[in-house]
Amino acid sequence: MCVMDDLDKRLISLYKKMYKLTRPKCGKCNCPLSCCSPEYCDEAIRWAKEKWKVELEPTEYNRFPLMGPMGCIADPHLRPMCTLHVCENWHWRDPVFSEAYFELREELNAAEYEKEIRE
């Protein structure tokens, strides 16, 4: 595990906020969690190792390498592609959600950029 600085802590906090914003929308989808796919788990495993020095161990639970009985086992910052994903139709259905999403997304993009230029 890497030593966390303030930027890392900020990123983790921002990804948790984004997860809390997007996850309820996934649960309300016509086909909940249908956007999950094994290759996204593979990408999360790569990202966690490369960017956070965290080894994610695949589960034996079902067809998705990182899915457990209560959902994904990876923390939101270790699977940004999944954390940031929300079906496009939520943006036009819920303008309040959309505004919050894009404000938070802008903060995340700025923090990720800052982290990238530091490395």
C-alpha cells in the first residue's frame, strides 16, 4: 500500500461522493447493474495496481471478477470507470442530479490531473 498524501485522501473522498451519487441511479435502472462487465473488472485491477499500488484479488462469487455478494469489492477510487458511470438518460431525467454529477466530475478531473502531473 502506498503512503497517502492530502491529494490521495481528497481523491478517495471525491470518489466516495461520486459513488454515493451514481450508485442509487444504477439501482433504479430498468436492468440494474447491467453495465458491469468482466473487462471493467480487469481494468479496475490494472488501475488499482498501477495507480494505487493495491492488489485486488478476484472473487469466486460470479462471472464478474470483482463482484461479491454485496456488490463490487473494490473501493470507488480503485475503479473510477465504474464509479463515474451512470446511464446517459439520468442526465436529462434529473437535472439536479446532472448538475451535481458534473460539478463533482470537474473536481475529480482536476484532482486526477494534479496527481498525474506530480508523478
